[in-house]
Amino acid sequence: MKLLALLIGIIFLLVLIIRFKINTFVALVLTAAVTALLLGMPMQNIATSIETGIGGQLGGNYRWSLVLGGPCWADWYLIPVGGPTLSPTP
């Protein structure tokens, strides 16, 4: 069952990135949450687990990365679909 949940998670990640062109960071976080649910992790532990995983990879400064990096990817991600821009246009 765990292997099946992992396989579903990998397929879900690929579909989000390839078919729906979702930002890879957002797709990875969504996939982590879905896979955790499939594996039976309690919902109150999922956010903490994802936060700990991101923090471990970014060396504990993940909050600054999300705060400073968030507007950058949001600006890049929203413009192609006609969304608002976060930076002034020249």
C-alpha cells in the first residue's frame, strides 16, 4: 500500500508539472500533502512535516526564502495567465 501511495504521488507530481504547468515548488508541496494523506498521516502533522523538510533542505532559513522568493515566483507565474504584476513595468 505504501509503495502504491508513493507511485500515485510521483504520477501526481508529474501531471501537475507537465500537464498543468504548475510551478515546481508549489507542485512539490501539494504532492507532499497528498502523499502524506494517502499514507495515513494525521492532517495536523502534515504542515509541520513539510515545514521541517523544507527547513532541513534550506538550512533553517526557509522562512526568509519563502518570504523573499515568493513574490519572485508569483510575479513570474501570474503574468502569463494575465494576472496582476507585482513589479512595475518599464
